[in-house]
Amino acid sequence: MKNNIDENIKTLTNHLFREHYGKMVSYLSQKYGYHKIEDTLDAVQESFETALNTWRFGEVPENPFAWLYRVANNKLLNKIRQSNIAQTHFNYLASTEKDCDEYSEKEVEDSLLKLLIYFSRASFSERNKLIISLYFLCGFNYSEIANALIIKTETVKKVVLRSKETIKEFSEIYDDFQIQTIEELSHLLKIIYLLYNEGYKSSQRAGTINLDLCFEAIRLGKLLHQYHPENPEINSLLAGMFFNSSRFPARTEDDTWISLENQNRTLWNNDLIKEGFYYLEIAKQHQQTLGKYYLEALISSMHCSSESYEKTDWKTIVYLYKQLEKMEPYSISVKLNRIIAESNFKSLHDLLPELITMENMMNEETEFIYLSTKAHFYAKMEEWNLAIHNYELSLNCTKNKTDINFISGKINLIKKKLEN
């Protein structure tokens, strides 16, 4: 019984962490100063550890966010007092502290958006801005960031450590944020895009779909949408996220993936599909040039509106992927998705040479998807031994339990065919 309670509390705190971590960091940073970002991070992290240890032995508070905020706020005040900086000012803040329930949701949401803007204006490279935003605001760990950006984990660690001093210095000279005139939309959208992608397929060992991350990304997208309701990129990104989310109920079963070809389309969420088309229509009305998010949303919309896998308009989807390839000529996933789409109406023998030539483009982060795609091709061609060989190679490239279950299932199906 106790083990079940502990597991439930752990699940709850993990959910609250994904939903509120960024809000708490941003709100406390706005309140006490961005130069205190390191202490703020520690205080927020400690508040979740306190919740995990405390709630196991009693009832979960009626308002968990208020409880977490109060604990984090007190821990941060203690850290500030210990540093003997601006003692009188912080004592005053502590004495006039109002309960978290009194804060408006908009006040907390705006603080999160402001800190995202803050990071986007700091003197970092584009890649490093993404790293620090995902780490400080989205609660990503080092390996999650490395997976999202296809870089080494050690690189992420170095960037985070080096960024802390720069953030402190920057905060002393810049503290003016006007959300209505956001100039860093491309950066903010990239953060939301990466956040959603990590949720869409978690890089963690036991990960399938992390709904908390996906819906947090959608929430941030809708938050931006309030300030820029006609922006085609924002609307395109929202459309794509809603289309992809609509297929979640049919995408996994028994800790393994269900391929698009085998998904039960009656399980797809029609309300989310309608929401996707709502934002896609706005994007279409204001779109001047074809953008990445718009093209991806169009591709997703075609899947969602197709009666079946066989009746999908694969030729149009391939055309859209080719437009994406022009924008991202070095993207392995775009090329692979285009080739997979082509395999639905072109000769596999004609496509295989291009797939094989991509082998030299692989790295540690892209090997799994490449090898499993090649194995899929060989399986469709009934080259069973080559299919098993490449599936087995792909197993060595992932630690994700769901990936392993999926590939193992493919291997077992082929072996059964061979036995019969």
C-alpha cells in the first residue's frame, strides 16, 4: 500500500514539476532579481524535493502550486538572507508577502514569458540561448537537451555552467520587457517547438509520450498567441501541435509504439483536429511565404484528414517534405520522412540507394531512426535477414524502453514468418 502511495506522490510531483517549474523560476526571478537565478533554481528544485518527502506522510494540499510557491519563496529568502545582500529590502518583502492564491494567473504567465524574452536577448549564440531556456525555464535535464538539439550531453553541461555568470551580469543592465512588442519570436517558437518534440517522444529510458511537456508547449504557444493572434508562425506551430496531439490515444499500446499505418483512426481526437484546422486557417490567411511550421502543419493536417493510411495523398506529402528539405538540407529526419512517404507509391528498389548513401551522414543521435528505417525498407522488400540485422543494430542505439519494445516486436514478427 505504501509503495502505491509513494508512486502516486512521485507521479503527482513530476506532473507539477513540468507544469509549474518554469512559472516558479520566472516569477521568483522577476520578484527578487534575475541576478539571483542560481539561488532561485536551487530553491524551486528544493521545494519539489520537500513536497516529495512531505506529502508521502500526509495529505496533498488543496492548492499544490501555492504550497510549492510558498516553500520555494521561503527557501529563496533564506538563501538571500544568508548572503547578507540587501537585508532590509528582503525582510520587507518577506513581511509583506501575500499568499500565492492572490496572484492572478496572467501575472504568473507573463513572468514566464518575460524570462523567455530575457534569455533571448542575452549575449549568447542561438544554440546556447536554446540550451539555457530549456534548462532554466522548461526543467529539461542535460540529456533531454542533448537529445532535443542533437549535441553531446557534456556540451550542454558546459554551456549551462558558463551561462550563470553571464546571466547575472546581463541582469544588472537590462530589465525592461514589453511583451506586446516581442522581437524574438523565432527564438521563442523554437523553444516551444523543442519542448513539444521532447514530449512527443521522450528521450528518457522509459519514455513514450510526455503529455505534460506537450500540453505545456501548447499552453506557451497560446500565451504567445494572445499577443500576436494573426502571426502565421505562431498559428502554424499551434496547428501542428494540435494535429499531432490528436493522435496520441492511438499512438502507443502496452509500452510500445503503434505505427501510423496500424493506428486505429477512430481513437483520434476530433476536437483537437478541429482546433488544429482553426489555427491553420488563420496561418493560411496571413502566410506570405512558406515557413517550416506551416509546412509541417500542412503535412500533419493531411494525415488527420485522410480516411486511411492507404488513401493518404502521399504525393502531396512528398512535395511538402521536399519544400522542407530546401529549408533544412541537412536534416536527417526530414529526408527519412520524405523517403518513407515516397515508399508508399514508388519502387523500394529505386529508393534504397538514396537511403544507403545517407549512412555517411549519421551520428550518434540519428543512428537509431536511420537503422530502423532501413530495416523497415528491407522488411517491406521481404529481405528478412537484412531487416533483422538492421533492426538488431538499431537496438544498440537506444535505451528507450518503448523503442526497444517496438523494435523487438518487429524482429519477433519476422522470425515467426520465417518459422512458418
